Amino acid sequence: MSLRLAYGARRLFVYAVMLVTLGMAAPAVAQDVHILAFGDSLTAGYGLPRGQGFAPQLEESLRRNGVRAFVTDAGVSGNTAAQGRARLKWTLDGLKRKPDLAIVALGANDMLRGISPQQTRTDLDAILAEFRRRGIKVLIAGMLAAPNLGQRYGAAYNRIFPDLARQYDAELYPFFLTGVAGNRRLNLPDGVHPNFDGIKIMVSGILPTVVRALRR
């Protein structure tokens, strides 16, 4: 009889320890995570039905992986880094709460328009400085120059994203369109913008970097 009581008491003790442990871990697991996707058409879901763009697909993927995420789409199709810089402050001021992470995905339109890499660097630098000033972690979604722009332009442009990531101690995903660029099956008929399957691959590729950035 006393042996059964001792066993029961020991089992209750172990159960109580488990409850305390789980109770301590619960806030970290259950905490909402707010992410701002600040970019251009690649984050805005250009040409796609509502709910199929980068932000909603990233949100869904994070939730499937146990992160209770809310991803705000702040992408504006056609935006250059300068245009993103111009709207950044009022975009942040208009949010209901400060994001836990911002994904900065700008610069592609600068490259397509042949804008000076130095100008693109200056504008992205200002964007990252504003996020730092507000205490918001950043993940930089990098871009690569098209080969037809020449070696000199490409070398200057391609250095922008890793350089700024080091300068601001930000996570870097080197090429936002990894696995998608140049693949007709994964792009809309214009050959530039990803379709639903293309976005899915983009999200799958960047997901580990997003999780790592959130844990910093």
C-alpha cells in the first residue's frame, strides 16, 4: 500500500514538473510574430489572385512550421529603392504595432532601369538606418544584376546587398529569386514576375533565413 502511494506521489511530482516546464515555455511558443514585407512587385504578389503572393504564402509556411506569424504586405509594384525610402516612415507610422522583423526586398527595379548602383546603395542604406533607429530587426532579400548590364555594373550592384548586411549586422538571403529567375514554368507570361509556384519556391528558399533572423 505504501509502495503504491510512493509511486503515485512520484508520478504526480513528475507531472507537476512537466506542467511548470511547459508553462514556462508556452509564452515563447505562443507569442505572435509580426513581419513586414517591405518591397516591390516581388513581395506585392503582382499579377496573382489575393492570397497567393509572397506575404500570405510566407505567413502560411511559418504557421505550418510552428511560428504564429502575421506577415504584412508592404510591397508596391514598380518601386525603386528611392521610392521605398520615400514611403518608409509613413508606412511604419501607420502600423498598429512595431514589426519583430522587416524583410527588405528592394533594388530589383533600380537594376532593371539601370539606376546607378551608388544611388541604390545610398537609398537602401537610408532604409536600413531607419529600421535600426526604430529597433526593428532586418532581413535583406538580395538581388543580382542581369548579365546584359555588363560586368562593371554587375560587380558594383551585386556588392550592395552583402556589404549592407555586414554594415547593419542583418541577415542576408543573397538572391530573392533563387530557383525561379529564368524558369518560364515558374513565372507569369511576362517572364519577370513569379507565378504561384514561383512564389512557393521563393518562400521555401527564404524560410530558414527568416526563422534564423527571428531568433536573433
